[in-house]
Amino acid sequence: MARQAVRGRTVDMTQGAIWPVLVSFSIPLLLGDLFQLMYNTVDSIVVGQFVGLEAFAAVSATNHICKTLVNFFTGLGVGASAVISQCFGARDTEKLHGSIQTTMALTFLGCAAMTALGLASCDWMLRATATPEDVFAEASLYLHIYFAGIGGLLIYNMGSSILRALGDTRRPTLFLVVSSVMNVILDLVFVLAFRWGIAGVAAATVASQAVSAVLVLIVLSRLPEPGCAFRWREMMRLDRSLAGRIMGVGLPVGLQKAVVAFSNVFVQAYINAFDTAAIAGWGCYRKLDQYLMLPMQSMGQAATTFVAQNLGAGRPDRAKKGVWAALWMSLGVAGAAAAVICAFPGPLVRLFIDHEEATAFGVLFIRLCTPFAALCSFNQVFSGAMRGAGKSRVPMVVTLCTHVFFRQAFLFVASRALPGNVYAVAIAYPMGWVICAVVISLCYRFSRWEENWPAKAG
């Protein structure tokens, strides 16, 4: 297999200095995630500034519901990425092609399943989170449009996972730039010109995601490297053995991501118990928090690909060095970003909503949570490393215990011991991050993940 693709679009991470390889991989990845988040942010700004407080609260109330189903599917993308990267590092052209075809077959099946499940469950999830009546109708409308067109997002995410497994982070980023610009234009047209309100915001998102899906499918079908191209005539080819490996790594990740997102739905329910201003303020904080998480998520994905390729090439020592380099870079960038957000909380919140009480809530949540956010670097990078080795159950268990079970138990007790106290709800996040950072570090140190090659689910 050619280790450096035509025009250098795939990256061999088993050679060269570690820091430059990680930076060249992660910067386009970070920019891609940034643009993806930007068009979600534009949605929120357009709604908050031009539709109203209730509509903004409605979009905020749907955030974790959207993520619950989508995150399960993107977890499978992590499994696919790990398996494809290992085949790429081992130069196994036949298994590489089979892994790509199997991944896309799972994607098309998953699109149908997620669309049906999302449309059937969105109203139920809104009721389960005690969404206030004054925002329920608009939240429901937004979710129905979102899930009706969710196939574009899922195809793009899985297709970009394949490209990133091969070391190509530039073209997925370019596609997101195109779809982000399109989303901004359509937001303004649908909301300001057509007066479609929250329906226009949802329609703009769905249309822009569809464009990114088409672009990534075109590129996948034209990859020149041996074994890398997706073949349409084999679009439903599903190798059971490779599907088992993908599911073995990806299913624990998907369950973890879905359960964490679903638990955040119930965190949202605790916020919903206050008032519309608190919901809007929490939505502003969570939007800013998502930007803060981007460098850590990018380094976690870089660690997954780096470890998978190097274990596939039989270089576990290099894999370990790459993990530590990724961790230090993640801590540095995330820490600097947190400092900026903490320095200017008021102006940042007012970008989304110009409402005095909602702004006060947003500033409060930032000051309570943001100083601790960089600790998520430990979970993102160490979990990413273990997933790259095919060892995905350990990070799943750690994340579920700290981000779900602990957080929900704490909220259950605190909300009853201190009823009506918003501080008790907000500090559940940083407390979970601290505990998770300690536990995942111990697991990384003692799990012997580097011995997990050939990759096994576990």
C-alpha cells in the first residue's frame, strides 16, 4: 500500500516526529469540528436574536435529545475508524477495503433506523425532560424536522471517520466549511426573509448536512489508494467478521455516548424545573462549553488513529509517546480557551441572547463549571488511546460511572437536600470531570492496553 497518498491526502502516522504528525492531523480535525459547531451556533444566535427567548429555550431543550441518538451512531464511527486505521497501518489492503464497505453498509442501515427512532421518540423525550409548555410545540417542530433529515449528518460523520482513519482530515474540514457557509445563508433567508421561525433554522441545518454528505460520498468513491475506495456496486456488502470487530469496538463507545447524552437529557430536566431564563442561560453556557471541548475531542480522535496505526505497524512504544504528546497539547489549548471564556463571560453570553436574567444565569454557569473543563483532556485522550487498541469497554465503564451514575445520583440527592438551588445542579458537571480524570488515568496506567494487538473487543 502506498503510505503517502496522491497529493499527500492520507497520513502515515507511524513515521516521523510525533508532535508535527499530531498537529498536522488534529488542526484540520479541530477546524472541521469548529465549523460544524459554528453552524449550530448560528442557529442559536439567529433564534435568540430574531425569533425570541421562548424559541431559543426550545432549541436549547432539544440539544441533548438530538445528541442521544446521534452519539450512539457516531460511536460506531469510532469503532470503524479504529479497525480501518489498524488495517491501514498493517498494510492489509483486502481487509481495509472490506472494512470500508462494511462501514458504509452499516451507515445506510443506521440512517433508516435513526430516522424512524428519532421521529417516534422525540415528543416522548421532551415530556420526559419536563419541557415547559411555552416551548414544547416549537421544540417538537424542531426535532421532527431535524430527525427527518438526520441521514445527511450520519453519512457525513461516518464518511469523515473513514477519511480520518486514513489520516485525511483536510477534505472533511473543507466539506464542513462549505456546509457551514450554506447553513448561515439559509438561516438568514429562511428566518429573516421567509419568516419560517424555528422551522427555518431546522430546515437550514438539514439542507447543509445533506450537502456535506454528498461531498464525502463523492470523495470516498474516488479514493485512488489501493483498497480505500468505496464501491457503489457493493454498497450493501457486509463482512460479518469485520462488522463484528467494528461493533466490538464501536458498540461500547456508542452506548457510552448515547447514555451520557441521555443522562444529560435528565440534567436538562433539573434545569427545566427553574424557568425559561435559566433554560436559556444554561443553553448559552452549553454552547460555549462545546467550543471548549473541541480541542480535547480532536486530540482524543488523533490519539485513536495514532495508536491504531502504530499498533498495526507493531510500534507500541511510539504509540505511548504519541498519547502523552496529545495529552499535553490538549491540556494546553483547552486551558487557554477556558481562561478566555472565564475572562469575558457576559459578552459571550450576550452573543446568543440579550436578556438580563438569562445572561446572569449563563455567567453563573460559566463561572461554576468552566475552570474545571480542561480536566476532560484526560478522559478524551486516554479513552481515545485505549479505543485505538480495540479496548473500548474500559473507557465506557469509567465514563458511565462518573458522567452518568455519579452525576445522576448527586443531582437526585442535591435537588432534594437543596431544593430550588441552581448551584447544586451546575456543580454536578465539574465534580464528574474531576472523578473521571483520576479514574481514567489509573485505568490507562494499569490496563496494559498496548498489548491488545491484534485488536480485540474488551
